[in-house]
Amino acid sequence: MRLTSCFLASCFLLFSCRNGKEDNTPVADSLKTKDSPVVSRTERPAANPYATVDVSPMDMIYYPVDYPKLKMTHTASQPPMARVIYSRPHLQGRHIFHEVLKYDEPWRLGANEATELMLYKEAMIQDKKIKAGRYTLYCIPHKENWTVAINATIDTWGLEPDSTRDVARFVVPVKQTQNNLEYFTMVFEQDKQSANLLMAWDDVEVRLPFRF
């Protein structure tokens, strides 16, 4: 009789604590406080709190091609001769002319900071001798050709060219292609002791020849 009374008393206390309702809360959830944050895996990531994420990524190209990789694998047969640093804009559904660029107007050959050319040694570009050093590289696109300029002003954002600081200008022909390049691209095409600096975007290609 005493055991039966204890059992009934225990049941009464248990149901009283639950206000007469069945508690189906999982053990893990019951340990959470009312104000505990619930983070969903499907939420979009927060904005970068340290720096603005740029939609035009920076790229860096070398002559000889892939020189840093060759250096790290101890397979480089010669020292670096040239480097170009630029940001790569993309079309986003547009056409290069006239929605992005305009004929006969200077362009920085990229986005953001002015495009930089570093010559580690003296070079012949077309028929002009250019001393080793850091330069800004920009162009003036025309329908049949581009004028590519090397300028002595460095460490600038955007492009406000001062033609009095131009070291040299070169006229290179335009080649129409069947390509549809989303990102503006610059690469060195290597050929023994010479190279072409290829500049391509959308269906347009131009090449500036270098000799070292």
C-alpha cells in the first residue's frame, strides 16, 4: 500500500510540473535558452568585414611565361624579363564596343588601378628601345588598330593619362576572332628570346611584340 501511494505521488508531481501537457521537446532542444541564435546553413554569407570584394580580380603575367612557378620548381632557364599587373573586367552580357569601351578614347587596359608594366631588363618593342623600369601601360582603341602607350606615371588608380609622360607609343593591328571572351585577358606568348603581349577581350585580339 505504501509503495502504491509513493508511485501515485510521483506521478502527480510529474504531471503538475508539465502543467498537465505532454512534453515532446527533444533533449538537445530543451537545453537551448529562449534567446539562443539559430543559424541556418542556407543563409547567404555575410559581407566581407575587412575589405570590399572586387568583381574584377587582379592578374599577374610574366615573361618567361609562368616564371614564378618555374623558379619554385628550379626549372627556370633564365631570369624574369617582363611582368604585367592588371585587373580583369568582364562583359556581363555586354559587347566590348560601344557598351564598355569607346573608339578613340584612352583605356587603362584593365580595371581599377592603372595597368603596370615592369621591365627587368632593356627591351625592344617594335623598333623602339625601352629601358628597364616600372611603367603604366594603356591604349587608345581604334576600329582598325590600337595605339598602345608606355607611360612614366606609376601607382595611380584609374586613368588620367598625361601624354607628355609617354615614353613611347606603338600602333598594333586589330584581329577579329570567333571568340567571345568574358574576361579581358593579357598573356605573353613566348618564342625563344622574343614574345608577344597578347591583349584579348570579346572577339578582339591585339599583339605587341617584345624582344630582349
